[in-house]
Amino acid sequence: DTAVSQTPKYLVTQMGNDKSIKCEQNLGHDTMYWYKQDSKKFLKIMFSYNNKELIINETVPNRFSPKSPDKAHLNLHINSLELGDSAVYFCASSQEWQGTDTQYFGPGTRLTVL
Amino acid sequence: AQTVTQSQPEMSVQEAETVTLSCTYDTSESDYYLFWYKQPPSRQMILVIRQEAYKQQNATENRFSVNFQKAAKSFSLKISDSQLGDAAMYFCARSGAGSYQLTFGKGTKLSVIP
């Protein structure tokens, strides 16, 4: 029983393409997140949604658009992919949006832009 | 910016020995939460241990324990009886009671020598 799942695990694509990464959690959590881990392993928050509403949007290019069709899903769509978008993208979830709650992470999606 | 600093990019430990990973952080909040996450080669981010800042007692989870020094803003992780499966990147992270995001350190790569 996977708590937080992401698809695909690997994504290789050409510059300029549009791609999506899907995330689903079966923990019944209200809040979901997207993080980016760069080549130096540094993890940084990109977006957070609470009950399908955006509550964090860090300094992320508007080519990145999160979409939350329901509380259990938070998908990440990326337009006009660039070389610098190559990274591992992690989805996470927590019970509530406050910092008291532990975040549980998905397995990550390694995106490679050629 | 409120930061989390891990001063040891890499560490190694002999199997069955004890190792301590360092973490310091910066915060202006009085109530916050601290975490250690483990990222093995599989890429999965796994919660190791969590500490609430209002608790004076150091958290422990089996072979993992922390040394939380609130005044010094220090949060080190001690791994006892190290096992080969402990080899991974370890990330220290902080969140605030009123904020909704984790701020991560840059990680420490731990190698376990048989």
C-alpha cells in the first residue's frame, strides 16, 4: 500500500516539450506539496496545496503549473521544458498545512531534459 | 532567510560504530519542528526522527537519537550500531508552527564501512 505515489518515476524528454507528473496520496491528508531536488541534492519547496487551494507558490517560473483535481491528487504540468528543469521532483503530503505535521514523500520523478 | 546548515557534506562510519551528523538552523520563531530525513540510493525520502522545539527531551527512535540544543540552535543526529542499510544522504529540516513548508539543509552523505 503506497502512501504517496508518483508517475512516472523517470521522464526523459526534449527541450520545448510539455510534460506532466502525477501524484496521488492515500493517507487522507489535506495538504500536498511539490519539491525540486537539484543535481547537488538540494531540496526546495515549489508549491503547496491545502484542500485543493494553492497556499505556497515559491519563485517558480510560470511554465510550472500545479493542478489539484481533488485532495488526494496534485499534478505538476511543465510547459516548454528547459535544460535547467532537469531534476528530481518529489511530491509530499501532510495531514494539515501547519508546520507541526510530518510530511510524507513520494518516490520522486527523475526528469531529464535533453 | 531562515536557513538550515549541515556542515559535513560527507561522513563515514564503521559498521556497528556510532556516528553523529551535525545540523544548525536559524529561526525567529519560538515554536517550530525539526526533522531528519534519510534518502537512500532508491531516492525515497524517509522520515527518521522528529523533534518538537517545545519539548526539552531529546527524541529517540530505536538506534537513532537527537541532541537538541535549543539555545544553540543545534540539532544533531546520532546513529548507534551503524548498519550497512544506514548508508544514505541525511537531510536536516525545519518547519515553523505557523508556516507550512520544510526548509532543508544541503544534506550529509553517510557511508558505512563493512
